[in-house]
Amino acid sequence: MRKKAHLLAATALATLPLFSACDDSSSGPDETGSLSSTEEIAVSSSSKEDAYANGVTRCPEVKSKSQFLNPNIEYGELIDERDGRVYKTVKISKQTWMAENLNYAQQGSYCADKQDENCEIYGRLYRVWDSICPEGWHIPSVSELHELLFASGKNDQVDAIMLKSKFGWSEGNNGMDTLGFSLAPLSSQKCGYATLLASGVYSYNGYNDNSIIFSGSDYHYYWGATASDFGSEGNQVRCVKDEEDGEDGPKVNPEDFPFWSGETKDDFFNPSIEYGNLTDERDGQTYRTVQVGEQTWMAENLNYAYAIDTLFESNRACLSVSNTYDPQTEPVQTCNVFGRLYSYAAAMDSAAVFGNDGKGCSASKCSPNSQVRGICPEGWRLPNNDDWNALFKTAGGANVAGKKLKSRIGWNFNGNGTDDYGFSVTPSGTDAKILHYHTAFWSTNPDTKGWYFSFNNDGVYPGNTMAMHIRCIKGYTHVEDVSKYIPGVDTSTVVHGTLTDERDGQTYRTVKIADQTWMAENLNYNYQVGDTLSIYGSVSHKDISDTGEVYGRYYTWPAAVDSAALFSDGGRGCSFSGKCDLSEKVRGVCPTGWHLPSLFEWKTLFSALKCESPNKVDCGLLLKSKNGWGFNGNGEDYYQFTIIPSNLAEWKNKTLREIRTSGFGAYFWTSTPGGDSRNAFQISFSASNQKVDGAEVSKTYGMSIRCIKD
């Protein structure tokens, strides 16, 4: 199994905003600063939701380490003669383990979160493993940890849930503590993971790791270099006894936890419930339906093959489950029983195959209509949080709804439900490709969260992951929310015109929005200082290929402000470094009567459109072109402002390195210098979402220019 501890770091970097302060990826220019609080373009805030629909990680209050222990286990005891502390112990297979984390105050160890009380409850954290266990005990080697994991019932894809404590983890992620190992999370503030120190090194694909990480977000373990992968510098310690007594202790029988039980779809329904039927005319599939309170729901998961969704390969959208005990067995395709998994973009029909309700919605925030058909059959829609909360209320509230809505069979560890209403939630998994433990369903929540059902939780709880299932609800009325698309300025008030640049005779479209008149195309004036192409001038695709001038030219910041003073003195001497005092309006490289817009002037545009608030649609949908953007990132171009995905040019050591592939972003210089004299502010649009970002970046990048009328 590929070490997920390392993959997590890469995934986190890949999902950062294009100009995040810590993003050094190749998706955009390097950033050395960010907008100040008064200059921010996009402000993050959560939408007002139901009290238990906020998705915030909840850590339970723990007052004693005894709360982690399993009352059904008969523990032994160990007294550490160095400080008199008493620890519970447990026999697992041939090994005897401490059933609590070590709390010996060796030099260099410390309490999690710098709180002394955490040591008494969670034990101490250690960076080194030499000579810290009581006499007769030692830090486990990698092979000894493997023996523990095998005793838990499986191979390298062991379910860590069998070792985790029944209490203390983040909501919905407690373990079963089958053997009494009673592994607690790191601390009262970091209840989403635990780490155990090993005395050796586990080598895999070039990595050398010396700790094992148990994540609260799933039921596997991962090897990691240190706990720093999860934000901590230390590891928890569980000592193992030096001598084995020859007797075998308990271990998990894998047959008690089948990878696939061979159920048919009909097995999961409640025979006491009278179901209705729905035929999806798109593919002829038939689904059972059920009335719960005043709502009518699909009583099984959607199985429609949404061809637009390219996020997952077919074996991911249709969950393929392998037998970890018999690798020679063919994986089981589960769609006909459990339905398909969908990304958020697919669930919302971001490609607008069936309607515009969720157009452009992706993994980032979006502003869908009040009702979203998504990819549901005609007359049905994707439920929103109000729909889900009404269902939970009918079932007695979110704290008990899971038990009453889950199917009567299929859930591991006696986690079956009573299925009082015939809703029949099956343990169909998520993108983690694990059955029998949990499942999750999408909501039209603009924060891209869904609702989880788990085998070890009688309630339901919000969360997000890459792929979830869909339960459609009956009753769809298309509501064209005009304010969503045109929140600030009526298109009938917009004035379109043209501008001819007298310097070279080129003509550009213009558009007047509110009190501003902008060029509606990228500037294409060939600004050069000297006779040869250089970093002090501009560059276009046509300079290096025959791709034409559709994207306009790319200007470094000194060229954008006309540092050579070819047309005005406003930007004279403004170079790649050093402070630059600019007037309020800087003509720069723009035609006569026009100037390079400041950051404030861009913000004035967004303010007029009222699209900069998180509770409104992001500005990209209004201003971006209708085609040409990757990742289904096209806009609606309501005002014919027509932001095209021109990307940017990159210079290195005064030599043109590349003009980056178009389709993934658009970047525009402003006349506003950055806090660092080597930087200036730019405005950017991304293909991956409809946000507008602004940050200060190196002046050496070649970016597009949209001039604004004086």
C-alpha cells in the first residue's frame, strides 16, 4: 500500500488556492506576500447552516485516561518503578502490551498542546526511543508492530478501528477496541489521529519511516517519517513486554469481518415497508421509493452513469472491492447493489447537462439555485440541508436518525440499523473503497459537505470526501435565480463600444459596467525597449510559434507601467526592484485616454457586481468566457467582459522560459506595487473555480493587461 502519510501532504498542496501564501506549486506565480485585510478580494466565511451541519471537528471532553479503556476487557497492571506510575496492560496474541500511553518524564519529552493535564490523560510525546520504557519492557520494533497489526485480523490493510479506543476520537471516528489495546488520539485538541513510535525503520519506496499513524478519518494505518506529517513533532509510546509467556492471548478472526457478504440489492430493503417505484427514463433503471413524513425519497442509491464526470475512473465511480485475504480473487463491482459514487461536481451537474442549477460548481464553494436537479431523474432533485434536516427530524433528530434510517443488515460490528421508515441506508462506502463500515450522501450545501452514516454511530454527522453517493428527493421546480447570475448590474444598462489604438491601428471591444469603462479584450500592443525581444518589453505566442494573437501580449510589470517612459512619465524608472512612487492613474502601456487599472479599480468592479461576497456567486462566472477553460471552468460572460484563459509568461534570468499552457488561468497586472519592492499586485482567475484571487507576485512574470478608461 502506498504510504498515505506522504500522499496527504501532496494532496494538501494541490488543493491550495492559486496564490495561497504557502503555495509554491507550478500552477501559478510564486507569491511572497498576500493582500492585507483591507485589500482582500475574496474573504472566507462559512454560510449559516443548521446547528449540527457545520462540519467542524468536535473533540469530546475527556476527564480521565480510564475513559479510553474497554470495560469488557480484563487488563493486567504494570508499575514503573522509576516514578511509581501504574499502567494497564493487555495480552494480544503472543505479545503483552501497555494498554495506555507512556507518561515517563524523560528529558526532551513533552505534553501535547503544551498542557500538563494532557500528559495525565494522553501520556507524553517523545522524539527518541532509546531507554524510555520501564525495566522489562521496550519500544516495539517494526516487526513487533506488524505482529500486533496481524493479530488485529488483517494484512497491511488492517482496520485500525480494531485498535482504537471506543471514546475520545473526533465525531464519528471512534474505534471498536476489539482487543483492549485502547489507542487514544494525540490530545484533547488533536483528536483526529494518533502516532506510535517504533524502534526501527520501515522502508518503502525510498522512504524510511519510524512511526505508525492511525488516522481518525478512516480505518487504516500508515507508516510515517514522524508525526510532523500531521502537525506534531513527537510520537506516543506503547511499550511491549520483553519476555513472552508462551500462552496465546485473543486476536481477531478475519472471518468475522467479511470483505463482501454477497448481498443482493433486495436484501437491504425492509419487508414491512410498502415501497413505491421510480423509473429513470434516461437509462431505464428502476428504483424503489419511500415516503418519510411529508417527503418522498429514493430508497436506494442512484446508479446513473454520468459520463461527464472524469474525476474518477470507472472502477472508482463504480466501487470495486478487492478481497484482502485472497488477492487472486477478482474484485467485486458493487454498483448494482450499492449504486455509484459521484464527485461533488458530478452530483451537482456542473457541466449543465440537465440544467443550470449547479453549473460551474466544483470542489470549491459555489452558489447553486435553491433547488438543484443535479443528475437526478426528471422530477427529482438533489437534497439540500433543509431536506436532510427535515428527514432527521422525522426520525427523532440527528443524534438518533442514523440508527433509524440504516438498513437492518450489512453493517459491521453490530452496527445495523432498525430501518423504521424503509429509507434503508446501506454500508456502501465512499471513495475509501471500504464496505460495511460507513457511507455518505451529497447535499447541495455550497461548502461541498455531505452527510455520513457509520456503523459505530447512532447519529448522522456532516463531512466531506472526494466521492459520495446520491439519494434524490421528489419534487423539482426550476427556479431561475437571476440575482445569482447578475447580482449587481443589469445587463441592459451595460454599454458596449470599441477603441482604436492610434499607435498601431488595432481595435478593441470595450464595455461600460456601472461607472467604469474597460477594454473587453487583452491588450496586444507590442511594447519593446530596444530592438530585440526582452524582459523589459512584451511577448506573445506569435513571437515563438504560429498560434496567433488571440490571447494578446504578456507584459512584465516594468513594461506594464512603461518604466522606459515611452508614453508618459507616470511609471518612469519603475523596475524589477526598488520602491516606486506612482500617481493615482498610471497610463503605462495603455492607449491615450486609458490607463493601467489599480487594485482598487478592480475591486470597484467586483463591488459593483456584488460578486465578491462568499454568500454570492464568485466573479469568475460573470466575467469569464463561455469556452476555452479547462476543468469545466467556463463562465457565462454576462457582460461580454470575456476573460479568456491566457495564462502567463515566465522569464528566468532575463530569458523567456515559457508561455504556460492556456486554458487553466488568466492573470492581469495592476498598477499597485507590493509591500516587497520586488513584487506588484495582480488579479487572477482560475479554471478550477469561479473565484477571483489577488496577491503580490514577482514583477518578472509576463501577464495580460486590461486597460480602463480615464
